[in-house]
Amino acid sequence: MSKVHSEIIYVKSDGTPIHSDTCPKNYDVSNLNDPDYHKYLHKILDEWLNNSNRTGGFYIAEEGFSID
């Protein structure tokens, strides 16, 4: 089973740090196709776009993935 992780991290304009693990059920990559999870990811991405003030990040990545 291939594993995947996702996360949202940012700092609100009032200085409050936000961090949520948003991984799919059992970290299973096949669960990325679940319609409810797909909607959830769009909601979380919208949250980050609307509230992050260009801080932090939103990502979905295969376990062990690195751009280094």
C-alpha cells in the first residue's frame, strides 16, 4: 500500500498558528479518490488560500517525498 500525507500550516493575521494533519484514512493513497475526502481537501485548500496571508503551506505528498 502506498502511503500519502497531507497537511495545512499557516499563521492567521492575528498571529494564531494553525496546523492540521489532513491525511486520508489510513494514509492510503487510494482514499484520495473518495468523493468526501476530495471535497474536504478543496475546503482545506480554500481555507489556506483565504486565511494564510502567504504563510505556511498546504501539501499532499507521497510518504518520504522530498524536493531536496
